[in-house]
Amino acid sequence: MKFIILGCGSSMGVPRADGFFGNCNPKNLKNLRSRCSAIIIGKSKNILIDTSPDLRQQLIKNKIKKIDTVLYTHMHADQTHGINDLRIFYLRNKKKIPVYADTKTKKYLLKSFSYCFQKNYDYPSILKLNNSKKKFTFDKSIKIESIKVGHGSINSLSYIINKKLAYLPDVNKIFKKDLKKFKKLNYLIIDCLRYKKHSSHFNLDDIFKLNKLLKPKKMILTNLHSDLDYDDLLDILPKNIKPAYDGLTVKI
Ligand SMILES: [Zn+2]
């Protein structure tokens, strides 16, 4: 089984739509960051996490030919607005793709993308919307636990896969009662927006604290804003922490 970080950029991506690279060296391809999505490639099932506005390009680049299920982390535009790119996978499967989301995200998806869930003129609905579950099993061997984390004024769902890899792309608080679940994992893939504090994302200082507290074997930083250059980060990070780049793949 493998886990691919399809996109690791913050909400506007790097470069932004106006070409702005911030502090990122435009010559380093690892600084070209699309908006956050990830996918679990199992034996027979592919499970997508979030539908980034850059989803189409991410799927082409990584040669993903099918999507069996979608798990959403939260309702923000940079996690949801690529939803229309799922249409081809409905057509290939000839069945609605199950989508799982928390209550707020469900409401947002239904309001903003109703045509994906309800038949509309000549076009069939392509997705089936479900309440998120605490535990999912796919392919018998992929076990995923969803855990609520704080993300500014809303909550976001994080996912822990086979008790080995946690994915928390948008988070500024892990609740005390859940801390033990995130300890000593093989991979902690986690939000590190920028150097400065932010009200709804972890920053680099938070990451150093979490590294001491949670002791992951490897930490991979995602949701990276344009002030975080890949090589600059590598210079200052401890050995077990690495910045993500689009397409980074880990075996679980
Ligand atoms: Zn967000």
C-alpha cells in the first residue's frame, strides 16, 4: 500500500495564480506546490483524501486511473473545489462514488455542488454523500481512523492509516484526549503553513514542539506557504523532519 501526497501547497498554491513565488526558489521543482490532496493506493482500492482545485493535474501526473472513495478533511475551498474532476471516475465505474464528510462539509458540498449529488437535467448525479465514520476498512487490510482536530474556528478530520501514518493537512490543535493516537507513528504528515504564527494552522515553532511531544519516526510538512523555500527548510529542520513536495510517496 502506498500514500501519495498529490499536493502540498497552501490555499493559493506556489506560485500563486499571479505568478508570485514569495521566498521560494522558482528553479527548484519541489517548490511548485499544488493545493492539498492525497491518495491511498491499496491492492484494489484507491481512496482519495480531499478534492483539491488542482485535482485533475494531480491525477494525470500520478497516473491515477480510478477512485473508489473520497474522504474529506473539511469544507474549505482548497480541499473541495476540484470535486467536478471526479466525474470521469463515475463514468468509468458506472456507479456513484461514495464520499464521506463531517456535517459542516456535507452541508457545504450540497449547497455549492448540488449537481454532483442530485440529478440535474440531462446529467446524472455522480457521488453519494455519507456521514463520516470513526473507522473505515477497505481492501480488508486498509484500516483508517478519523479523528477531529482543531482548524481555527472549525474542526477538520485527520486520518490515521493502519496506526502507522497520520495525515493532518489543516490543523492548529490536536485535542488532549487524542494526543496518544498520534505518538510514535512511522509518518506524521502535518500542516506547517509558515514561520509566523497563524490562527488556524500550525507554524514551524509548533512543529518543533510537536516533534518533541509526539516523537514520530518521520514527520513530513505540508500545506506549505510561499514563504517556506524547500532548501531553506531542509537546512534548519532536524533529520527526521522533511518538507513535502508534490508527488512525494511513502510505503505503508
Ligand atoms: Zn482549511
